[in-house]
Amino acid sequence: MTRLIETLLYRLKPGTGREFDRIMHEISVPLHRRHGMDVVAYGQSLHDPDAYVLIRAYRSLDHLRDSQDAFYLSEDWREGPRSAIVERIEASLKAVSELPAASVDALRGIRQPA
């Protein structure tokens, strides 16, 4: 069995990594999970506190699209952490790939402490 994974890499504005991570950990990731999104791993890079990764898993491209449409249009996101997150992002890259479910599970819970 395979899963689609979406890997988001963020280049944050200088000096914002610690606060970005706090917002992700305390507000955004719990919100993702309340909306049924599978956050596999997230956190600051070991080489640079202003580099960040977010990995989410999906059953299919349709599931990815439908989940994200519902989440990003929700009042919870728009009235919640959206602006605090977006204002700290300088650039972002997104890649979607397929991995065996066991590989996705092996990535689960990886998070670098702030």
C-alpha cells in the first residue's frame, strides 16, 4: 500500500523560525488534525532555524485537493493562524510524491525541538 506525501519546504524571514515553530506546534498542526489532515512530520531544519519542513499524507491527489480546499477555506484557518504563518514565509516549495505506507509511518513524529 502506498500514500501520497506532500513535502512543503519553507524559507522563513530571518529570525522568525522559533515563533513560526511555536505557532505550528501550538495552533496550526492541531488545527490541521482537527480538520482530519494527516500531518506526518514538521519542524525547523537542523542547519538553519529559519528553514522549515511540513510533511502531510493523503490517500490520493483528489483527497489532497479536497482536504486542502476545505481546510484553507475554513474560518478556523482564515480567522486563526493564517496571517501569522503567511507573514513569516519568505519562499516555499512543494513536492508531491508516493511512498510505501511503512515509509510514511517511519517519518511520523519527526520534529526538531525549538
